[in-house]
Amino acid sequence: MNDRKAIVPEGMEAVYEKIRYAPAVKVGNTIYVSGQIGRDRNMQLVEGREAQIVQAFDNLKTVLIAAGASLRDVVDLTTFHTDMRDLPLFMQVRDRYLDTDPLPAWTAVGAHMLGGAPGYIVEIKAVAVLPESDFIHVPNRES
């Protein structure tokens, strides 16, 4: 039996309750973060290309912190872009947030529409793994 836990940071309750998905799910020492887009805590689209990318990374960071992790724990990043010409700008912003060595694996995908509404330009999905020292394993009493 796995030990699944929904991660719902303060301010993202509407996502869980109204849209019906968890911003992240933590299983053991692995955190699966749902796609984060450039919307603020009021569920409003942030204006401006760079501002949306920054907001998506800020949202990712918020979810990771709520799960007991940080951006340094990200091992896999999948990003979706409505315009692949935004990749240089995206990479500039990404490098401000992800300054780890080694860098996480990364896949960038072109998409027609994100977040179920027009206007969003980027969505960031991630997998993070907590160091073993941060993960306490409780053995099964039957073993």
C-alpha cells in the first residue's frame, strides 16, 4: 500500500475544491507536482509573458514548500508552451529559479491551449525527490 497525500498549499484550496485536482501528490519521498500556470492566488491570469513564467515558477515553489521540498529537489521538469519562440525567455527565468547541479531532466512541449483557457503561455509540471535523510520510513509492523 502506498502512502499518498494530496498537497494543497494555502491559497490553492479553490484548485482542489472547485477544479478537482491536487496541486501535488506526495508518495513516500517523491512529489508529483501538477502543471502550474501563470495565475495568481485569485485564480486570475497574470499579464505579460515574463510575468506569467515567473508566476508559474512561484506557484511551483509554493507547492514544493508545502510538500516539504524546494526547487533544489526537482529531478524532472516538463513544460508546455503555446509559443516555442518563448523558450529563450523561459530558460532565462528558469535559470533564476533552478540553479542546481546537476540540473533536472527537462522536456519542453508545444501546446495549443493551457489551463483550460486562452491567454496562458506556459505550464510547468515537475517531479521532486526528497533526500533520503528527509524521508522517514516507518516499517510495516508485520514485517
